[in-house]
Amino acid sequence: MTEQTKTRIPAPLYAAAGAGDLAYQQLRKLPAVLTELSDRAVASLRTANEQATELQKKAATADFAALRTNATTAASAFAQIAQERAVAAYTALVARGERVVGTGIVETADVVNSDIETTEQPKAVEAATEEDKAAEAAPKPRKRAKATPATVKPAE
């Protein structure tokens, strides 16, 4: 078994702690966000009807082959961008989790690891007493069951 010189908490645990802290901060903003979203929804509903009629007119004259090609190219580009953003977000969550967890958890982990190492070491074998040695050396008498006519069953 290799010996660890420094206790390190895995990055996914830091990411989880960072995500929890971020979720908490966002939930605190929720009442204000709900009010803003409801106001925007009313305004968006008015313009949505106007845009729907314009889109119906454009759909009648659209070139679907060109749209399909453009959509494929755009999807590949967006997938690459999404992957880069996901890596950046994960790295940010790990850093946030490290700040949230702090160094106190590392010190606690050191104590736990040292306790584990202590309990995993083999215990010293205690010397057996003379009585134990004598009891092990003496053969134990065997008990034999006697068959009585009441316990023997007739063959069927």
C-alpha cells in the first residue's frame, strides 16, 4: 500500500459542494426572479402572436435542404461550445467547493486517515496462559448417543 503524504479530497466532492452552495445562492434570489419573469412573460405573449404570423408566411417559401445543412453545421459547433462551457463550469464548481469546504475538512480527514491506519495495523498476539495451553493439549471426551428401542424407527 502506498503512503499518502497529503490528504486530497476528490474533485467531484468539491464540485458537489460547490454546486450545493451555488444552488443555495440562486434559491435566495428566486422571489425577485419570479416577479421579473412574470412581467417579461406578459410582454412576450403580446409579441409572440405577431411573430407567429410572420413565421407562417416564411415557412411557405423555405428551402428545407439548406436549412437541414445549416442546422447540422450549427449543431456541431454548439456541441463543441457546450462541451467547453461544461468543462469550465465543472472547474468553477470544484474551485467553489474547495472554498466552501475549506481546510478544516482536510484536517479532519487527516485525523480519520490516521485512525484508520492505526486500526488496520495487526494487533500484538498476547501470550497464552499456562491454563490455556493445558486446555488445548488435553483431548476432549466425546459424547456418544445411545440407541434405545423408543428412538429407533422401524424401516418402512
